[in-house]
Amino acid sequence: MLWLKIQPARESAWEDRVMTSSKIYGTSLFGFIIMAAAIFMPQAFAQPSEQDPGTRIMIDLADLARPYATPAKAAPSKRIDRPKNASIRVPKGFAAKLFAGGLKNARNMKVMANGDVLVAESSAGAITLLRDADGDGKAETVSMFAEGFNRPFGLDVFGGALYIGDQVGVWRVPYALGDMKAQAKAKRITPDGAFGKPGGHWTRNLAISPDGSKIYVAIGSAGNIEVEDDPRATVQVFNIDGSGQRTFASGLRNPVGLGFYPGTSDLYTVVNERDGLGDELVPDYLTKVRADGFYGWPYSYMGSNPQPGFADKRPDLVAAAIVPDVPFRSHSAPLGMTFYTADQFPATYKGGAFVALHGSWNAKEPRAYNVVYVPFENGEPAGSYIVFASGFWLGGDDRAEVWGRPADVKVAQDGSLLIADDVSSSVWRVVYTGK
């Protein structure tokens, strides 16, 4: 049963600053609320779309669908060529342009202190360097930095070295600012078998602690829903030299984006949840990763909601499961995540998180294929998210017809936002123009 409610948008201090009014739409069956900011919408009254920049979405965990109440259908997206002059839709006052094209498989990125961008091209087993030497907003240099990895993904820099996470382990490569190519062969610093057997969810993102003493690695499950041993479906932590492995947090089905909130030691991740329970279960999410925390998988979801067939195996863990901070619509597939700390965007964005939603492959009603913004207040997530960049999905009600799928987001040295797209194998650059 659909319902409509109209009220002023005064849900938080963040919205007070950016919204003048809003219209709220929701459904008691699916448990989500959509709000469209008036400053981004035309004057005509119209139901907001999840593809409209400025649309705010909040998932009501008290009103989730029941397991199997909605269909569970495999509906992978259909790749199409990017139409001539097609670009990304962004809020008024922003502009998006191509930063680099012609890549093999643009997945995860790392921005270096001199503005260079390293891109993990996972299917090619390589790390590619992008350089915009003349500052015109487009990379003139696209060159191989390092290769020979097994689906490289995680990238971070500390103490004169580049750290790379792939299916096998964490690798260390000597790095000096401005290097165009790795000056030595990569050395694996983690022990044999540290990541478990390859297979299933393969991304191995990593984040080095602010003090440089630890490496945190996100490791997804091998399957959709089953009991698996550590290190699968966990965040692992190592000493900076690769020793001292232990489980930092568990019950995270497929954590991908990983990073520390600026100025703190608070670790955050975005997680792809399980399939098979219906279009509207289980919400994916962004959450703070608490030491020794358990986040539900496979026994429960969104806290202590029981997983059919599994909850009775570990009622103790069901009772202890942590409720994630910000749920996304089910099957949105959050991958990359970054915190905005620069000054190029309006001040309202500072301190919040951008998240790349890769888009659904197993929902009767396609969703996501966009980049969203998650507001934070006083260093904590405010509970909702706002569509920031879309336009990759051009048609198709059953199978989304897409020319691109956001895989990662990073803040460039000039404060612009970079978006990696692994369908068109491109990197896009979003800037605030005020126009």
C-alpha cells in the first residue's frame, strides 16, 4: 500500500542548510522513504526519482519487507555503448567531464599527494597511473605503473611504499612521489593463506591506520549465505609489516569501500548484503566498523532480524549483532567510498561521504547505478543518503541498460570528485562551478 506524506524537511542540521522544503514519498511494504530537495527540483509537483540528483532516501528499518514477500529475480544489467556526448547528471552548480578514458577495467583508485591517480584495473592484473600535468582537468598521461597481480584492488600509501591488496595478499612496492613506474618488484608481506582460498567475492580493499602502524583489509564471503570460517566476511588487521593477523570485525558479508573518518581512528566500510530474500531485502549499508563487532551475516541482518534457516544456529550472535549506521536500498551494491575533506565543493559537503553504488543485478526492479552522498553530523552518519551523480542508466525496466556503472569515488588534490566507471572503463571528474 503506497502512502504520501508532505512535511518540511527539517530532519537534521545538514538538511536545514541545503534544503528549503521537501516532499516525502514512501511505501510501508518496502520500508524506504524518498525526499526530493526543492532546490534541485522543478516547481512542478512530481514524484522524485532515485536517479534525480538531490533526491534524499532513508530506509526505515522498523518497516522492512518480510523475507520472500517480494520477488527475487536475477536481472543483470545490459551494457550499451555510451551515446555520443552522454555525460553524468549532477546537481545544479556542478559539472562533470571525462578525466580519462580507454582504460581496461577501472575499479579502485588512490590519489597521490602530487595529484597523480593510481587505478587498480583488476581484470588486467595491473595498476595504471593517470597524470594531468597541465591542470586542465583531463589526464594526458595514462601509463602502466605495475602489473602481475591477481585481481588487484586495495591501494594505499605510507612510509615510502605503495601497498596493494589482491586475492593472494598485501603487496609492498617502494614508492617515491612522482614515480611513473614501480622501481622494484612487488613483495608480498602477508603470510601464505592469510586471505583464505581465492573465490567468491574477490575484492581486497585496504586502509592503513592514521598512525601508520596497522593495515586493515576487507575480505568478502565465498558464497551468498552459508557459515564460513574467518577470514571470509570480515575485516582483518595486520601490523604494517604484514605480521600479527587477527580478525577486527566479522559478520560483514562483502565489505568493499574502506577508510578512516578524517581526523579520527574511526574505520568505516560499505557492505554488499545477501541475495535471495526478495527485491527489498537485505539493505546494503555504510557503517562504522567497531573492534570485535559482529554485523549479522549469515545468522541475521540489520541487527537481530533472523535469517531463515540460520538464526537458530547461533542465537547468541543474533542477539549481539550490530545495527549498521546507514542502510541503502537492497541490491544497490555499494563499492567505493570516500570522505570529502576539500574546499572546492560547497561547505555543506565537507565531512560527509560519497559512495559509488554499482547497481543491481538481481532485483526485478533495477536500482542505483549512481553516486550518492551520505551526510555526517558531529562526525557520525546522519542516517540518510542523497543522490549526487547519475545518468549511467538510460533505459530498461526489467534489465537496466547502462553505459556505465560507478565503481569508486575519490577526492582529487584540487578538491574535485573522481568517479571510476568499470563499464565504459573511464574516470570522470566532477567540479563545482556555481553555475
